[in-house]
Amino acid sequence: MSSRRLVTVAILLVLMAGALMLVGCSSETENATFIGYRQRPTDAAPDGVAIVQLEDGTATQATCTYTSLENGTPIQVKKSGDTYEVVATSPDWEQ
């Protein structure tokens, strides 16, 4: 009976480690370029929607709290599930 528990615990640990690795990989930032706003953030709606181009050339939408981005601005986005979020602009990470 104890060997069965040991195997079960080992399998659970491997599955948990795999899940943590997947979560860690999906939360890494990725360089992108700001293309424009679909919805600019305001005081009433602090989360706007930006159109961004990822490094691989794919255009996608990302939630955004920055209100003064200009077309062509280098940004960093973080993928969370199926959505992206603008997490930094170029002056933030170059300093």
C-alpha cells in the first residue's frame, strides 16, 4: 500500500511541476510594436485595447493602460491565456 502512495505522490509532483512550467512560459514578456488604439484608455475606462504587432509579424489586440502611445512605439506584451497585455514601453525597459 505504501508503494502505491509513493507512486501516486511522485506522479502528482511531476504533473504539478509541468503545470508550473507551462504557467511560467506563458507569462514571459515579448517584444512588440504598437500600431494603434482600438479603444484608448480613459479615466472612465482605464483599460483600453491596443492593436500591436508581435515580433513574428502577427497583429493582435492587447489590453492597455498607456494613454499616450504613438504608432511604431516599441512595447512589451505579456500573454496570459489567449489574451495579451501591454506591460511596458521602450523607455521603461531601456533605463
